[in-house]
Amino acid sequence: MPGSRIERLLREHEELRASGLNLVASENFLSPRVRTALASDLAGRYLDAGYGGSRRAREIAAAAEGLARELFGAGHALVTPLSGNLCVLACLSAFTAPGDVVAMLPFSAGGYPFGLEKFRRRRIAIPADTRSLEIDAEAAVEAVTREGARLAFLGASFIPFPHPVAEIRRGLEESGHDCLLVYDGSHVLGLIACGEFQDPLREGADVLVGSTHKTFFGPQGGLALTADPRLAHALRRMLELDLEAGIALVDNPHLNRIAALGLALEEMMEDPSYGARVVENARALAGALDRLGVPVRFRERGYTASHQVLLDLEPPAAGTLCRDLEEAGIFIDAWGRLGTAEATHLGMGPGEMEEAAGLIAEVHAGRPGRDLRARVAELALSFRPA
């Protein structure tokens, strides 16, 4: 359409992001194959057999589920969730009732700020240190048992190091308290897929859920995995079209997204070292920033075991740095998180992380060098696919 404002803004957005260095911890780059699937005919189609012409669509969804089961070593996989947040809500709806107690990490210790009370559940905090972000496994088991929690979510928005899944599972078994453990791997799902970080399902989590667009380099969406057929059935009642019992959280799972997810699953299977490279890059970036005077947390622990590098800045300063870096074409978030998933997926390595740290340090020091924006664009564009 000639003169379309939306098309103009879309072009400007594409140019901005292609020439910028994206270190947002919750984003990733989609390969051309995955983006093509999102723009396919499936974008306007339905999955259910009641709709004529849906046979191939159902085969695509089944194939994507099979790939997810294989990659994560899970007996059951659901690719219908439209987001990681919807996975959390599905677990809440499937496994608890109004008034039940649910344990979650508090936001002050890096937890996901889910509005649990909006769904009439009672929240208890999983005990964790607000500075180190470490969960006290023994205290967590005691709190969950004392308060009679039916469900506990492990996982966080700030997650540089693994959680003590095995210790909490062992403690719950010893206490005799029946509490489902759901690991929200939204940030680290791509690392888990590659055998990095930790293996929640083997360590004792009943369900693994997560977003598919952070360290996992798929489209925005969600994924739920479990070894237990009963739990899988309960989740399907919430996340798949159910005309007999009534529709719950999903009626149309967006087939173009599922096809794109299937392609991303294939790509991750073909690149098993991706997770290790992400972590290597995160440590390289953190170490370089630290040497250049940008305050970084957890030096004493090797900075990070995930894709996340956490700056040691209070919220106002972190927000200001985010805006200043954005002007230079470097993208982080306003909470002091940097992530290396997208840069790694594009092919960058420790050398580029050293270069990126130097550019960030110039901005942090308030002394940006000449042609800083052009240097950022040169680095970014050299790794963009043609």
C-alpha cells in the first residue's frame, strides 16, 4: 500500500535492529527459515480435524512435538502454548484450585513477577538471598511443607546460576509432602536443550516449561515437557482445543508459530555446541566489562553459568545506561541484564564480546569515542545473514 505508515515503521525497525548489537537477555535472532515459516499460509489456518484442509497442519504439529520430545528427552511435549507465561498459567490451572498455596521465587531474588493473587492462589516465597540469588534448599522444603504448598515454581528472570532442583526434590521426598515441582526454564531453555546449565527433568522437576524465543532461538511462544502421562493429560486439557469439556486457555495455537518452532528445534539439534558457546561468550563479556571498569556481579563465582551477565547497578543507573547504550545502537534492558544468546546465534565469539565490552565501557564512562554508532553498526552488520 503506497504511503503506508506501518510499512515505513517496519522498515525502520528492521534497519535499526540489523545495525544494532542486541544483548537483551530475553531475545534472540530468528533464522531466515524460521521467519519464512511465520509468514507462511499456516498463519491464517486452524489445526482441528473439523476444519477441511488441516491434515498437513496436524502432521506439522505432531512432528514438532516429536522433535521436542527427542531434543529434551521427555516422554511428552506440548507445543500449543502461545507463551511461557501461558505455560505457567496452565500449570496453575491444571494442578491447583483457588485458595491453594503456591511457592514462587520473589521478584526481589530474581523471580518472575507473575500475578498469582489475580488467580486467587496464595503465594509463599521460596527463600532465597536477594544479593546472591541463591535458593536455600533446606529452608525452601521447610516452607513448602509447613504451608502445605501444592505447587512450587523454580526458575527466574534473573538466573545466572542453576537452581537446587535435586536438593529440593530430595527434601520433599524425605518430608513426605506431595508438592509438584515445575521448572520455569524460560530464560535457559536453549541451554537446557544443549545439555548446558542443568537438566531439570532428570534432577527431579515434574514439569519443564519455558519460552521459546530467549536462549532457545525459536519464535515467541511456549513449550511444556514432562515424563508423566497424567500430568501431560492435565496440561493438554488446558492447552489444546477441547470441545467436549470446553475450551480453556488455547483454541487456536497459531500453526505458523508451531512450524517455525519445529524448524528451530531441527536447527538446535544440528548445533549442539550452541549452549556451551553462549556461556563462554557470557563469561568473556562479563570478564572484559569487569576489567574495563563496568561493575559486574559475581566475579567470585566466575560471573555466570548461563547467558546472563548481571551489572552491579541500582535500577536508576541501569535504566540510564540502557537508554544511553540504545542511542549508540547497543541494546540491553533497563534492569541491568545483558545476554549473549543472540550474538552467539549470529556467530559471534569471545573476540567480539571483548569488542562489545569496549564499546559499552565507553558509554558507561561517559566518554564515547568518535563514530561510536558507526563502529557498533560495523560489528553488527558483519554478522547479519545476507
